[in-house]
Amino acid sequence: MGRGAVLAGLGVHLPPGVVTNDMLAEALDTSDEWIRTRTGIRQRHIADPGVGTGDLAVEAGRRALASAGLSTVDAVLLATTTPDQSCPATAPQVADRLGLRGCPAYDVSAACSGFLYLLTTGAALISSGLFETVLLIGADTFSTTLDPTDRTTRALIGDGAGAVVLRAGREGEDGALLGFDLGSDGSQVDLLVVPPRGHFQMRGKQVFTNAVIRMTESVERVLSGLGWSVESVNHLVPHQANARILAAVADQLGLDPARTITNIGDVGNTVAASIPLALAHGVREERLRPGDRVVLTGFGAGLTWGAIALTWPGISITA
Amino acid sequence: MDATIKTVFLNMISDQCEVPAEDLTPATALEELGFDSLVIVELTMKLRKEFGIVPDDDDLTFAETVGDLLDAVSKAAVSKAEAQQ
């Protein structure tokens, strides 16, 4: 077995403020029933004014380092679509606040597929031999992009952060990242977009169709590349876009829906943070066990999409 | 092929809205069936799984009747058949 990247730590952070569906219904023409039946979401965490993506990223990063038992890494990469400022990137400040001043640090932007682009980049940096350890953080305060009067997007989006540590290892180890698929289609930018000086807007039905097809095909390519059957996958951990999209992806793949890990009801769609938050949920629920075959997938603005296959490592997360 | 797909789709709509297929006419307004906005998209995903066809997004967005939906499905089936020739 050759050199590979191995998942060595996981940490997440949610801002404490919770907005329930009933709270949204007090301000907008919506209801708990309307939101739950269309999205599966019951509540979302929203960062207080003055709390930025970097603040959430630092907490998740600290916990991922603790989970990995490390105090230092060779690089810090941050996936976000809502950086603290347009220039410079947020990652150098996050690295500094984590006591990692001096190490290479930069942002990766791929919206809801951000964590998959990040993991692929981090794994490649390790597999190449350039680095031994990397801290990869997905964090967004995407609620700041929303039109306060838009009942659809305000129901969907939550804020949060999740991080993993990758270390150099062998491809045969538990925790090894084994298969990667990424893609984009810029011709469909209008489906999900935050226009200059505007608010986030989306075309719901087209997003639904594209999300289901792109995630399904991406997962199928990764499985085919590894020679894994759908039946052999223990857990699908998709970007938490909408509970009905996730159900449709499982149906397209012919995967038992019980194998999909979902926490969208509690956190909503947290953009780049969504996959690590779902992974942490799977660990807490004791569903993700060492050696399990896990496939991550996501779809987002760009359009962008991707899928990654790994085996689950024996790691623990701190509260 | 085309007729089969349309029949399957009509039965999917019938199951979903719990109205007998024979009571659904091309003129039946989708609004009357009590669907939420995502149900049609979910049904077309099932068509993709079964027949490998995906109706055009615009055709679905502007569909107002059962007939409009069946036309969209038919158009997608024809496109797929032409692409295979």
C-alpha cells in the first residue's frame, strides 16, 4: 500500500444562538409545518452580530487538533464562501489564533462543495509528500448573505464550522481517503448566486434536480473507481442541503435510506461546515465505527459537486 | 416506449395525489392536486431512475396541467431516443 492521507481528528462548533421554525414564523409568512415538510429542518444556529466565520473556524480547528492529539500542523486550509473580509483570506488569521503563526494558510471557495474540494486538496498535499499533517476547516456564516424577508432561504441556512486533521499514513489504514471525484459547471451560475451587493438567491426546482443528479453521478464514479458496490457502503454522508434531496439521492443510488447520515433537522444547511457537522453527529450517535466504508458527497453553487470515499478511523471527538 | 413512460408517470402522479389515474385528464390543473412545489421534481427523479430521462427544467417550471407534464416527459423521451440513434 502506498502513502496516503488519513483522517486523524474531527472537531465542530456551532454558534449558541438557535432560531426555531416557530421563531421564523413570527417574522415571515411561513410555519413550522411548511418548513419541516419541504426541508426536514426544525432549527438552525445563527451567529450573533460581530461573530464571524473566523471565530467559528478557530473553535472547530481547536477541537479537531485536540481530537488528533496534535498542537501543530504543517498547513491550515479553510473552506468558506463567507470570509471575514474579501482580502486577505481568513485562514492566516485562524492559523495565528490557533498558535500556528508561520505555517502556510489559505482559503478554498467552492460553496456547499467546499469541504470536498478542501479534503481533496489537503489529501493531495499529503500524498505528494509536501506535508505530513494539515488542518482543514469548513466554516460559514452564510446567514449574513440572506434577504431577511425571504422565507425560503432563511428557513434553509444555518451557521457553523467543522474541521478535520489529516496526517500522512498508508492507504490500507482505517481513516484513509481512497477515492475522489470533483466537478463544476459555471454555465449554471444563476441557479445559486449572491450577486454583487445583493442577497443569496436560488432557483429551487432546478437546484433540486441538479443536486440529486450531480451527487448521484459523483458517488457512482467514486464507487466505480474503487470497485465498491453500493451495498458495501456503510454510510453515505451528504452535504445537508434539504432532507428531500438526500432521500432522492439515496433512492437514485439504490442505497438503503437508513445508511444516510443526516443532522439537517438540528442545524439546517451550513454550507462548507455541513459535512464535518454530519460526521460529528454520526460519531456521537455511534453509527460511524472504525473500518466502516463511508462516502461523502456534496453539491453547491458554482455549480460545484464532488464525492470522496474513505474508511472510518478510530477517533474520538470532544464536546 | 413513449406511451409506457407517460402511463408510468401518470400512475406516479395518481399515487402521489391519491386520485385514480382515470380521473386525471390532460386539462387537470396541478394546483388542484394539492402538491407542494417539490413533488413534481421528485417524481421526475424517479423517471430518471427507471427510464434514464430527465424532463427539461423550464418545461417543468412552466407546467400548469397534467397535460403539460406529460408533454414535458414525452419531449424528454423523444430527445433521449434521438440521442441514441
